[in-house]
Amino acid sequence: MTTPLRFRNAAEADIPALVALVTSAYRGEASRAGWTTEADLLEGNRIDPELLRRDILRPHSRVLLAERPRADGTPELVACAHVCIEDGAGYFGMFSVRPELQGGGIGKAVLAEAERIAREEWHLPAMRMTVIDVREELIAWYERRGYRRTGVKKPFPYGDPRFGIPLRDDLRFEVLEKPLLQ
């Protein structure tokens, strides 16, 4: 990562850019430029604009944006994540890095900032997330950053097009967790 990132909280005006970023990181041909693609698992929506609006506006919830300056000095959105308080721990989701920038350290920086918010600002003992359990390479990436598989599985929301159209019938989520306070 050559240019330093600047973090800020999303506003409602950021919703169209966020939907485009999240979709490009996970769905369709554009997502295949990165390694986080779900194009072989799901198609259609990855994020619902109304759910995103609610996440931006609700208490103890932040949609975190990572930007870096373009050559002309204007900010360029390169990554995002949602971090919130859920069941006494931090919850991390909607993690997206522009596909052509994946593998350059941006994701590590975004995850570290989300963990910092949960640990230092909200004083939470752990961070949790759900990952589609067939995404072994992605789970391994999180494990290298201190997350552990809990063995807790959650059903995939089949039949809810706000989360995409499954291309297979064996999808489910696994909860990963990392302690934040020693």
C-alpha cells in the first residue's frame, strides 16, 4: 500500500458508491479481478441500499470508508466495512476492497481499524463475523489475523433476494471470532 488511507464514517450520500464497491468486490465478472469473489456461489445483489441506510443511521453501528487521495487530491473510495455492536461483541461485515487493489494491504488496514473501534471506542471483548463456510481461502485469511472458527453455523437466507441468488444449495455461514481485550 503506497498511499496512506484515510478513514471516515459513511453518510447517506455515500450509499450509491458503497453499493457499487461492495457489488464489484463480490459479484459478477468485475469481482473476478480480486480473490474475494462470490461469483461462482451467488449472483444478484450483495447489499441492499435500504439495509445499508439503516446500518449508517443506527446507534452503535458504523459503515467505515477507506479513501486515498487521487492525483488531483480528491478522495477515492477504495474499501469499506460495517462494524457494529451485536450481542456484547463487535460484529464485522460488508468488508470490501476494490478487486484490482486486493492483496496490497488495504484489507489488513481496514480490519485493523474496525478492530480498533470495537476495542478502544466501544470497549468490546471480541470481534465476530460470519463467513460462507465453503470460502476456505477467505477463512484462512481471517485465521492468519487471529480469528478462530467457532463451529457455530447459521443458515444462509435462501429466498431473500436482498442477499443474492444462490447458485448452489449448500451455503451456510460460520461464525468466526477474535478476542480483542487481553
